[in-house]
Amino acid sequence: MERPTLYVTRLLPRPVLDSILGQYRMLTEPTDLPPKEEELRHGFAEAQAVICTLTDRIDASLLSQAKRLKIIANYAVGYNNIDLAAAAQRGIVVTNTPDVLTDATADLTWGLMLALMRRIVEGDAWVRTGTWPGWTPTQMLGADVSGKTLGIVGMGRIGQAVAQRAAGFRMPVIYAGRESVCNPPGISWVWRSLDEVVAESDCLSLHVPLTESTRHLIDRRKLALMKPTAYLINTSRGPVIDESALVSALEARTIAGAGLDVYEHEPTVHARLRSLPNVVLLPHLGSATLGTRVRMGFICLDNIAAVLGGRPAPNRVN
Ligand code: DGY
């Protein structure tokens, strides 16, 4: 029997590729580079299933050529890169990879928070120059983390995983978003309005999906509400913050600093942001552990097997 055709837009971890090669006919040999427009169009026109990534823009025009396509398995939990309605109109199932990247993203959020507030990246760079003169009481003083108020915007899976880790730092958690989250025993998470969370947090961490209502959710006005001693962390999607307004706030020191894993115009990072000392900047590493990326691949494959086998996709989003 002929194997189903699968188009994979980007190189995936070896165990996932091996599994694909055993079951599908791959349309092209994926690489680490984004596919050229022409290749993307050919892939969507020919394949029965596609695995794509968050940087591939899947719009109505591309989907209009996808005559044989049954499923788009997005290799990400976020799916703002895909026109869901256009896919649904053509009967194409869209799936994502929830749960398996929750811990990795929450861990990285904490890494970013600690690196920023305790100036870890700056310290590492200094030691490497060979000019560190030795310990002094006033050297590289950062901000206390333990006991400070953590604000979470978006209390979904990742927001809750970040909040759970705050217990170890004895940090009270306030959050904005849906009200009905279930506090783990012995921990108090307090719901507040978005403005209150923004204004009261010592560290504000964003965990909302990118939608029309969350684009520039953190704008000039919200940044002005933040304490001058507060830090902003974003491991969700770049456009949730108005990046120009953030740069102005950081330059004027109306907030203390920002830890960013995502950017408004990825992979371009605002030039003035790159020159600021009070930021830690990562290259979208939220889910970047080998185990997580392998699990994400297998979720894509489970969803594809279900749809091509005539069963409901476990992680359908449209
Ligand atoms: C996601 O899955 O949405 C992440 O941003 C990928 O790292």
C-alpha cells in the first residue's frame, strides 16, 4: 500500500524523523531554514498531512491550493500562525502540541526571571573578560526574588506551572485572566483585574496566547502602571507587548528590566532593545529541550495518524 504523503517544513529531532521515515513518504528533505514560498506552496498542494512550525504563515491563499490536505499538525502549542477559519472551511483539521511543553516553558520562564533579577548573564560576561577584581559588598547588586509578588497574566497550563514554582520562592501570586483556576493545597493565588496585577507585581510574567484581543495587551499605558522597580518577563508571543513602548520604558527606567524569549517581529529584535543593559534576551527557547521537542513531534504524529486513519484528532484546535 502506498504511504501517505507528509510535508514537514523544518528539520525535526532525529527520533521524530526516524519515525516519519518508517511510516510516510516525505515530500522534501527538511532543513533548519524556513522553506521558500515556492516550496511551501508545493508542499501544501501535494501533501495529505503537514507538520509546520510557528514561524510558517499558513494563510487562506496557501490553503486554497491544499486540495489533498487533511491535517495541519502545528509543531507548537500556539497556533496564531494559522488561519483556522480558512482551514475549517476546507475541512482541514488543525492540531497543536499542548501539555508536553508546559514544564519546559515554565522552567525557562524562571530561568529568565532569575537571570534578569540577579544579573546572572551580566555577571557571567564580566568574569569571562578576566577583569573581575574580586568580591565587594556593593558589586552587581540585583533585586530580591524570594518573597516578592509574582504577577501572572494568563493562567492557563503554562501560567499555572509558573505559579506553582513560586511556592518554592515564597512568592505571593496574583493573576489576571480566567478566574476559575484551582489553587494547589496550601497555596493562595489571588485573582485581580489586569490593571491591578500590572500595578502590584514585582515581577510580571505573560502567558496568554496571541489573539486579536491580546495583541499589544501590554501597551504604553500598562507599562506606565508598573512599579519602577518591577520586571517584565515574556515567554508567550512577542506581539503581546508593544515593543517600542517597552524600549522607551526600559530606556527611561520607568520599569527595572525585561526578560524576553519572544519578540514582536521575530527574528528581528529591536536594535535599541539589543543595546540595553537591563534586559536578558533569549532566542525563543521556551520549549527547547530535546525531550520536549521529541514529545512535540510525536504528538504531531499521533494527530496525523488519527486523522488519516479516520479518527478524531486528540489535539484539534479548529
Ligand atoms: C509554542 O509551542 O507555542 C512555543 O512557543 C514553541 O517553543
